Amino acid sequence: MLKGKKLFVSDMDGTFYLGDKLLPGSLDFAIKIRDVGARLVFLTNNSSRTPDEYIRKLIKMGVNRELFEVYTSGEATVRFLMEKYPGRRVYLLSTPSVREMFHRAGIDLVEEDPEVVVLTYDTTIDFGKIRKTALFLREGAVYVASHPDINCPTEDGPVPDVGSFISLFESSTGRKPDWIIGKPSPTILQMLLEDYSQTADGCVIIGDRLYTDIECGLRAGVDAILVLSGETTPEMVSPDHPYIIANDVGEIAKLISQEFAV
């Protein structure tokens, strides 16, 4: 399955690291991909940080910058807005750094009378933002969410993510997002494949969540590997699963060595 793959697309939270600590075998995994002439791109649904912030985090944890690239659902959401709703007025729920990323990309960010409401993983959210969002959704603004993850894994345990806020706004307004950009939507993976000039056959996606990482790969026609280092337990796996299962990315590094050596 892995022999001949040119692009390894990996989740981060719960797959490559947890909190500020690399998971077992992570460095071996990244190095092995480089050694066989393939590329490693981290594809994360977590839109609370910019790609540059994730790059700095990975470097701080000891990962050589030459080993990886980063693609976030926030970045994909910017591209989606520029292609689907160019020039529209956008009310954005986000952290300050992600807001700056949207602003630099030319998105027209407003606090009143938006045409589009965008929900990213805003770890600075407060009742004022929640109130405005609910009112704008009732007024009929287009509703875009960066991703559907219910929880975000942390060293202290799962904490509410965008999916939890989607439920909150649905309970209050009856609205569900008109568009969800991140995994499991195949849109984000298709964007990534285009950017890296790669086909689905030449790619494999790795992650710890069945309903985002693995589902995204299956819907995009990309081979998938589930790791058990994060959210998913063996009991949650279907007996007739169409993907590889590994304990962690260190085990995948060993698989790469075996398959590329054949």
C-alpha cells in the first residue's frame, strides 16, 4: 500500500503529537518519509493557529523544518471564501492570529451586517461573539465552518472544538453550516493534492479519528491509515475496515522501511 506513495498527509493532534509532546516514533516517521523521497504535509482541522504558528511549534519540539509542510482548515477556508464568495463581507470567529491571516489574504472582515459568518476554532470566544453570531445567522448570513471536530485533544483531556459550537448555534438558531471545509469533507484534501501536484493514487492520509481523517481519505479516494495513539480505540473499529491500522506513526515508519525496501 505504501510503496510508490509520494505524498504522506498526516494529522497532528493525537497523531504526531499531543499537547507539546511528540508521540512515540514521530521523528522516525518524518525522517523515513524524507529518506524515501516522499513529502510529509501535516493536514490539521485545528484552525486556532496559522500555518506559521504550527511550523514554529513543530520546530520547538525538535522537528527539522526541512521534513514537513503544514496545511490547516483555516488556510483552506480562506481559499474557499476567495473562490466561492469573493469580496463578501465576513464576520469571523477566530483567534487574533488567524484573524490577521484572513485580513492579509484580503478577506473583508466586518463586525456588523455580514454576508457570511465564518466559524473557526476560536479559543478566545466570549458571549459577545456568540450573541452576534446567533443574530447574524438568524438574519440569513451564509454560514461557513472550518471543520466539524466536536473535541480537541489536549494533555488534560478533550476540550470543546468547533463541532461543539456548531451544536450550540444549531440549538439556538436552527441553522447548520451551509459549508464545512475541513475533514471529513474531501474538499480540503483535494485542495492539498492540487497545491502539491499529486494524484489520489500517489497519496496516503494518516490520522487518529475515524470520522474526520479516515473518512476524508475514503471520500477522496485516498488510501488511509488509522493510528491508535489518539481518539480511536480498537473497539471502535469495524471488522471489515478498508484501511490499515497502526498503533502509532512509529509503526508506520517501520512499514515504510519494509515496503520501500522490497
